[in-house]
Amino acid sequence: MDSVESDDRLVGHWSSLPLSYGVMEASELGFLGDGWGWSSWFNVGDLCVTRFRWRCPEPGVVELREQWTVEGTPSEAPGSPRFAAAQPARRAGEVTRHRYTFGPAEPYPGAEALPAVHFEEDVEFCSAFARGAAQIRREDDPTYGLLPYP
């Protein structure tokens, strides 16, 4: 991927946590402006993070090209998920395309709606992610200390 065809509205952090009222697991997405990103799925005992390259081949469609996957145990420290222990990273190669739209999502009935991205099909087991920080860095990637970026 020499050039990045991107939708700047995707860039940043997205989380299913605010929309997962009463659920015991959550997923997060991070889209960096340089075409790299990551997805994470976690619960109290497991954390799985996949680093990917991303691009938008057409409006409203994001392509995720998996690079690496790391699984392990999450840290108990507050904040975004981090690894307390991790298995060796393994190469991944799946390429998926996901249609998406932007619009409000209610965390639970009657709650104030949050800005969100909605996918037609699940990405990391979720189809809606609430907007987090618009500005993120590679250091925010839970695999940052385990896998160097090129």
C-alpha cells in the first residue's frame, strides 16, 4: 500500500465499551492517519489485538489488511487495554472490507446518543463503536512495546 486512500473521519479511537451496557467484553479500534491501525477485543481475562493496514477503496468502505495478532492477559491498570502477559505475535494475512456509516448511537435506552461509526458487519465482534479521542499515536496501540512499526 504505497498510498493511503482514507476517510479522515475514521482517524482516531473508537470503542464499543460505552455502547456495551451490561456486557462483559468490549472491542476497540484505532485508525492512524498514516494507514496503520489496530483492533482489540478484551474481557477480564483475555486480550487479543490485531494490527492492520487500512484504506478506503471507495466511499463508505474500509479495507482492513491484517498484519499481526497478539493474544494474552490484560493488565489490571486503568485506561485502555494493555498486556500484562502476551504470547508470541503471529503473522496474519486476512483482508476484509466493511461498509460503514456515521451517526448517533444510544448507550442504553433513554441515554443521550453518542457520535459513532456503524459497520454493516461486525468488526471484532461489534458493529457500533463510540467516538473516542480523534488524535491518537502509535504508542496508543496495545502492541506498541511488543511489535515495532516499520
